[in-house]
Amino acid sequence: MPSWNQILDEVSSVKAPNAYDVVRRKYLSKISDITGRNTIAYYSSFLQKPEAPYADINDDDRNALMSMVYQIDRSKGLDLILHTPGGSIAAATSIVDYLRQMFGNDIRAIVPQIAMSAGTMIACSCNSIIMGKQSNLGPIDPQYHGVSTYGVIEEFNRAKVEIANDPRTIPIWQTIIAKYNPSFIGDCEKAIKWSNDTVTKWLSTNMLESNPKQAADIVSHLSDHNETLSHERHIHRDECIKLGLNIISLEDDDELQDNILSAHHAYMLTFSSTPSIKIVENQNGKAVIKFAHQ
């Protein structure tokens, strides 16, 4: 398969001002030709530009996806290539609802490298997930105002235990708990329930329709802070398979693997060399690209 440097050389050889666009779209088109399916890439620059605004999953992404779906043959199904740090649960829910209305359950997720948090949620809504040896999903424990909801609840429960055992710790915990507003704990609990219920429903109505009990077990593992330990935890392909997710190995099809990873390199090079912070693009060369100055 072409290496990073070979893709860079290919970009450099294109005699056009939009060389990065030309190379990306070439490989997206090849992916669609190989599978006979629609292909939409959803890429964020979070690795190259971690402070970039709107690089996460947000409500505006649905408008971009609507543009990609417009006038394509929806009977061919959809392969959704995901590279994202996650984002809003509400936005992810809206995106999945829209895509299911357009394609039913005929949606596969492709994760060339990373789809974390709400990105993992979207992947779990599909009927299968294509992952390579280098691919990762992540925990689905929600963050509320940038704070781990499970972390907040664990801290609050620890405070109750320690205060009951030793009232002298009250002044210490009073300072810590005072940083939360009166409804914050309840809001964290609701966010966890919302996330877990949503992914359980998606799994049990598509990927694991024949085994809803397994769907609940998977969600329990992906959201259990005691097991995942950190929201940043990278869950590798073999672990995803052991959990019971319907995982297809990227290495099973050499031609598909070559083109998916070539496209991935092209997206990474685009983010490294241009002001772009998010790209949503289909196999027909149609794209919505956000730039940092926007």
C-alpha cells in the first residue's frame, strides 16, 4: 500500500492548486468502486489542531451530511469513514437518526484510526465496523461541560462514604463539592443514562438485533469507568471483537485496505498542510470543508 511519503509525493505531483482535494477524492472514489456502496468520509483535524473550534461532532455536521446524501443512490447503502474525537451526544443522536432514515440499517462504519466517545456511539449504530490493527474506539462515558460525569459521581459517592466514616473530613469535601451547582450531579446522572440507553437501543436494533442482552453487556463495558479507567482509553480491535461487536478486519481485503489507508493519509496531510479543520466528503467529489478562520 502507498506509504505516507508516497501519498505526499503523489500530492506534490498533481499540477493543480487543489492537489490535496484531487488525491483524497481519487481514493474515496476507488473505495466506492471496490465496495459498490456509497462512501462518505467524516474527518476531524483533532490530532493536528487539538484546539481548533468545531472539530468535534456538533449539530452543523448534520447539514454537511445532508449535502453528501443529496442525489446519491441510497439503495447502495452507506460506508461511513469516521475519524473523530467525539462531541455532542445530542448531535450524534441527530446524525444517526438522519442517516438511518436515509439508509435504514444498511450502514457500515469504517475506522481507519480513531473514533472516540460520540464517534464510538455512531459506529455502534451501524451494522458492522471495519477496523484495522491500528484502529481504536473509545469509552462512551459522557463528558458534561468538559468534566467526566462518572468522575463527578465517583467523587461525590466517595465524599459520602468518607464523611460518614469520619466527620472531620467535612471541611475538605465541602470545598470540593462546593464547585458543583445544585443540579450538576443530577445532570451527570441523566447524561450517563441518555448515552447508555441510546447506544443500547442502536445496537439492539441493528448490529445485535438478534441478541439485545449482548447489547446491554457491551454498553455496560464501554461506559464502566471502573473498567475503562479514562475517557481517553483506546479500545483496540481485538478487544472490540471480544466484547461482541460485529467487527470486520480491514486486512481481509488488501485492495480495500490500500485505498482506505491511502485516503486516510491524504486527509491527515490535508489537515497538516492547510487551514482545514473538518472535512465531510463523498465519493462523487462533493465536500463541505471547514477552515480555522471560519
